[in-house]
Amino acid sequence: QTAAESDTTTAQTAFQAQISEFWSGLSGVGFSPRLIERVWVANTCIDFTASQIARMPLRHYGTREPAWVANPDPVWFPNGIGDAVYAGLDSYLRWGDAFLVITSRYADGYPSGWTLADAENMDVEVRRGRRVFRVNNTELDPADVVQISRDPRGGSVRGTSVIKSYASQAYGLLAASDLGRVMMQSDVPQYAIKAARKIDADQAALIQNDWVSK
């Protein structure tokens, strides 16, 4: 076996070992919407979708236009309803649910303001046929919560994230990205040049230098 063939075998062995180590680390890993944060393609798609819809004009039909049409919560959304719509869509796509919590009402009970609750920390359960909402262990009045769910399945009280059905592909993208990063940082040769005939050390050095320069 020539030195070049030996280097090639070593590189292939190390490459396969790193593949096996990476995938073994993923065994038993369940889906979480946090996966989206690690996949730039998913983040970009959600940002693009939410941004486009948030820019659409909002029209209210009725005799009285509520204050939330302009801005439902000036503290959290200082730039107006567009930011609130963006945040709601991001939550809806990322976590499968957007939870709108009414924060103020007019004298007749109609909502004048609302904010968006953190879907990650929202717990939903059913008691005596009614939904109960808790965020960070604080129970909310169900009459003040509007839950907008995406594709709820099997009687679940929570919606489905857009990426849940594609979690395996997302992990595959992570695997390819991380493996490429590992190999680029590795001292193991990724390529080996094999000469068709026997060459000496000086000739090998010339070939190597020519390869590197190009």
C-alpha cells in the first residue's frame, strides 16, 4: 500500500467515524420548536412569511374602530399593529399556537387592547369541558384568552409547528452542516492525490505545492 493510499484510507475512516458519532448523538432526540432556531432556512421562511403578512393593511368593519387596530399594546409593540401581527404569526408558525390575551376593555366589554403571551411557557389543559390557560404558572381568565391554533391533531389542545413533520430533514441539514464544520477544522486530510507511477519525495513535494497554489 502506497503512502497516498494509506492517507486516503485514514481520511475515510475518520470521516465515517465522525458521521457515526454525530448521528449516534441524535438518537432519541425529540422534536422541539427550538429546532427552528438552529436551521437558518426555517428561520428565514418564517421571517419572510410573517413580514409579508404583517405589511398587509388591516381593515376593521363596524361602527366603532377599537384602539387595538392601530396598536394593541404600545409597551410591547411600539411600532404598532404590524409588530403585533408579526409576533403572532411567528408564534403561530414556530410553536403552532398564538395566544392573544385581552388586557383592557371598553365599558360595554369589547376589547380595546391585547398582547401576545409566550407560547413556549403557556400550559393548556381541559377542566370540566373548558380550556384552562396558565403562563409561567399564572392562571389566566379563559374569557380573556384567544387561542389561534395551527393544525391541531387528535383532539390535542395545542397546535402543530410548521416544521414538526419535517424534523428529520431539519436534523439532516444540521448533520451536514456540523459535519462539514468538523471536517474543515480537522487535521485529517480530506483529499489524497495518488500518482499513476512511482515518484520520489521531491516530485511529491512539487505536486503538493502545485495543488495548493491552485
